[in-house]
Amino acid sequence: MSARHHGSCLCGEVRFEIQGDFESFYLCHCEHCRKDTGSAHASNLFSTTAQLMWLGGEEQVKTFTLPGTQHCKSFCSHCGSALPNIQMNGQLLAVPAGSLDSKVTIKPNAHIFVSSRAEWDAELEKFPLLERLPA
């Protein structure tokens, strides 16, 4: 039996369901992923067999493809949250892990494009882990 995942954007305008299994999970440190997430890396799940169904707000979904590249990002036009998209001529479903509301049971396969890693993104596991904002 294949997995079923649910997700949404931050404002809740866009809701979706993924039916099927993810084959891979990569943490990408390329300059494009760092720029479009505003973070150290993108965390994306990939599947060549899972199906994406929009449950609401599909008209709010916008997709940007960086000219001259295969890099694309789908997002909610209301709140800007990253959303799933279909890439490689319909052959690959890419799902930002943080967009899922259901549990992700697959662990990351690897960090990729580490040669592009930000200079401040090293040994982060050594920093304190705080439950809330610092006092």
C-alpha cells in the first residue's frame, strides 16, 4: 500500500495531497536553493511515481524557473511558502519537506552540492539547541 501525505502553505490557502512513496530526500546546498529558501539548504523529497493532487488554492500556486537553468520553485502567491512541483517534463515530483503536514518517515539520502555550501554552514550540530526564542 502506498503512502499518503498531506501538506499546505503557511497561510493555509493552498492544500495538497501526495499519493505514493518518495524515492529520495536530498538536502541541497547549491547557490540557487540557498537563495530561494533563504537558508543553508533546501530539503526536498523526490518521486517518479507519486501523484500530486491539489485540494484547495491551486490558483494561488505560482512557479518560477530561473532562466538558463532547470532550477524551479513553486510557491503560494499569498504567503510565499514553498510548494511541490512537477519537473523534468512531468517525470519528477519535487516536494519541499517543510510543506508537508504529515510525518516524513524517509531520512535524507545525502547533502548535495556541498562545494557551494555557505561559509557559515559548518559544524552547526555544535551550537546549543533551544526549545524557544532565547530570553
